Amino acid sequence: MDKFGLDFSLLIAYLVPGSVVLAALSLYSGRIQQLLSGDHGGPSGSAVAALAVLALALGIVTNAITWAMVRPLIHRTGVKRVAIQQRPTAESFQAYKLIIEHTFRYYQCYSNLLTALLIFAISYLLVNGCAGLPVACVVLIVAGVLFCAARDSLERTYSRIETWLNKQGE
């Protein structure tokens, strides 16, 4: 994965949520359903690359939706943004990267999964009609847990960046 500049944190931030949105789109698109199921119950080798690129692109679009809708909601719950006034020095850049990789990417995963889950749930309900109260309750519980996890991860990211900024100013 290093050849492509991808690591685990980018995969969980974009590819996993994008795969959920891809599943939602498969409810509307026979072609996507065919790529996912293939002739033998699974995608063919040639379809895997196309599906991965499509899922990654959908993950990036999901991230934009999340940025516009979920992050402002998290900020309204009291999580304060951190303003970065100075650029990291070469020596401190590694610490900054670690903060992003160890907390912010998890925020992205949780919040993007929340958005993807809601997209999938809405798509499912539009295609299949009312799924019933038990399914709706499970979706709401999972969405609530993902929101809380996203809020916590974003708050920890901001806190660690603030600590990093204070150490950089010393």
C-alpha cells in the first residue's frame, strides 16, 4: 500500500464508508449490483479494482457531506475548534502527523460511517419501504454511537493539537 501512499487510517477514513455508500447505490443500479455479485456470487478480479476506486471516490464525497453536515453539528455540542496560526517546523511536523493519524482519521471514519449509514438507511427505506421499528431502532442506536465516537475523536484531536501548539511555542 505504501506504493500508492495509502495506509490503514486512510482506508478506514474513506474506503470503508465509501463501500457502504456503494452498497446503497447498488440498490438503484443493476450494473453496480452486477459488479458486486459477479457471475459466481462475488466480484470478479477485474471488477475489484473498479469497485475499490469507486468506493474511494464515494468515500471522499461522503467526507465532503460529513464536513458540511456532521462537523458543524459536533461544534454545536460544545467542541471548540483550534486555530493553527503557525506552520509546523520540520522537527515538529512528525508529531503533528501522528495526531492526525491517531485521532483525526478515526474521527473521519466514525463521522463518515455515520453519514454513509444514514445514506444507506434512507436508500434502503426508499427502495424497500418501511423496514420496521426494530431495524429503525438499530440504525438510530448505531448512528448515535458513531456520532458520540466522532465527537470524542474530534475533541481529542483538537486537544492534542492545542497541546502540540503550546509545546511548539515554547
